[in-house]
Amino acid sequence: MTISEVLIGPLIESAKQVPALAVLAFLTWKFLTHMKEREDKFAETLYGIGENCHEQARDLTNRYLMALERNSDALKTNTETLGEVKEALRSQRAAKER
């Protein structure tokens, strides 16, 4: 066996494997592309869920603040009314004592 036969034999065998290598590279590329598309869709879904959650939290916070403001106004009005009632009762007591 000559040196050229020793060198050319593996090259010929390697050349026979090129179609299989091309198919493997194509399948790998398709797989990775598909994985990226799925990852992008998943990230988009998570982003949408996060946005929805933040919107709900903002809505609940606004509702809470409006309820808190109404309750504070009602408490202030009740306190003022109670003060007026106490003043009226004091005036009545003072009028009875005279």
C-alpha cells in the first residue's frame, strides 16, 4: 500500500459522509430555529401575563385608594357631625340648668 492510497482512502470515505453531514446540519438548524420560535412565544406569553398582572394590580390599587378617600371623607363628615351633636347637647344641658 502506497502513501497516496493511505491518504486518499480516508478522504474518499469522508467525501461519502458529506451528504449525511449536510442532512445533520440542516436538521440541527431546523431544530434550533424551532426552539427559538417556541422560546420567543413563551417569552411573549410571560410578558403578556406580567402586563396583565401589573394592570390588575394598578386597578386594584386605584380602587383601594378611591375607597380609602371615600372612607376618609365619610369619617371626617361623621366627626364634624358628632362635634355638632355634642355642641347641641351641651347647649341643651346648659339651657336646662338655667
